[in-house]
Amino acid sequence: MKPITTIDDVIAILEEIIEECLATENTLGYFAVLYQKVTIKVKEEIAAGFFDEGPRMEKLDVVFAKRYIDAYFAWTKKQGVTKSWEVAFTEAQNSNLIVVQHLLLGMNAHINLDLGIAAAEISEGNPIDNLENDFKRINDILASLVNEVQQGLSSIWPFLRKLLRLSGKVDNYIVDWSMELARKGAWRFAVQMAGLQSNDWPEETNVRDRKVAAKTKIITQPGKWILLLFWIIRMSERGTVADKIKKLRR
């Protein structure tokens, strides 16, 4: 794998992952597609002057993305990854999960664990409070995953939009996860990590990782009502994994 030093490198590597998942019918391609869309949006907003410090945000984007990319390629080589990513990657083989659950597993590991670590890492030597405003702005972009998910899923299952209108439960399920993980949990964890000595990071990361991994049950076992809705959606799925990746890619 080529070195990743710029946001364009991130976009290119994500493209490689997407193409690989298309060829192998791998459900991990769902998350890669939406992540690439968000990364492209971050690049556009940096160029538009949306952030206080564009170069710092590109650095955050690269450090953040590398945690996912490194985990993905480590997993394909049967090497160790964090427990959070291990669960997400393992559940990729679970044929009972629908697309949104696969996406949320990736979001859980990446946002609730990786984002805080990346933010603390790029702030090392500087007060992390200086990053807070831009951190909130990038979380606004991360929260756009909600709309991307719903638009993409509605293209896969046209009746889903009507179903979401009839019951806000699935919609709230997606929104609650994205907002809570991106806006609150990740920032608190970043501040916590930034306040530690670097030699304490591994232990604190392991503690956080175990907690994040445990939360995956909320995604895979969300309760009877939501599971029923997911079952209805699952029964209506059409097309191969590659077909769904392509529709999410539009």
C-alpha cells in the first residue's frame, strides 16, 4: 500500500477498497463508499475555507482515515485489529444484517474509537480546545452520513422512504447513533486522551475499545420492534452485494 499523506491519497485508497469489495462481493464496501463520499466533502469544504485551519483538518482527515484503512488491510492479511473493528469486520459475514447495520458497525468503530484518538494525536503539543470548533464542523459533515444512508437505501428499497415516514424508529436509530457518537462521545474521548501522557494512551485506548466493541449489540440486537422492521427490509432486498454497493455509490 502506498503511503497516505494527503486527502487525495485517502480518496484513492478508498477507491481501491471499494473496487476490491465490488469484485469480491464484500459487504465492507458499503461503509467504504459512504466514507469516501464524506472524505470528498471534507476536501471540498477545506478548499472553500469552511474550517478555521484547513491544513490542520487535512491532517486530521488523513490520520483519522488511516486508522480505518490500516485496520481494513490488516484484517485482509489476517493480522490483529482493535476489538471494535474486529466485530465490524466479523459481522460483515453475517447475512442476517441489512446494509444500515453494516454501516453503523463501521461508524461505531471509526467514530466512537478512532476519531477521538486522531483528534488527540494531531493536537499533541497544543491545547486541544483550539480544535473544538473545527471538530464540530467536521462532525457536521460526518453527520451527513445519515442522509447518505437514507438516500442510498431508498434507492435499493424504494418502499423504505415510505416506511421511514410511517415509523420514525429506524430513522431515529440512525440519527441517534451518528449524532451521539460523532458529536459527544468522540470529543469527550479526544479531550480525555489529550490530557494523558503518551505512555498511558495504549491502556486508555484498550479500555475505550472494549466499551465500543460492547456497544455493537445495540446495532446487531436493537430490540424486537426495530428487528422486525429490519427483517421486513431484509426480506425485500434485491440484487447482489456488488449491486448494492453500486447504488450506494451513486
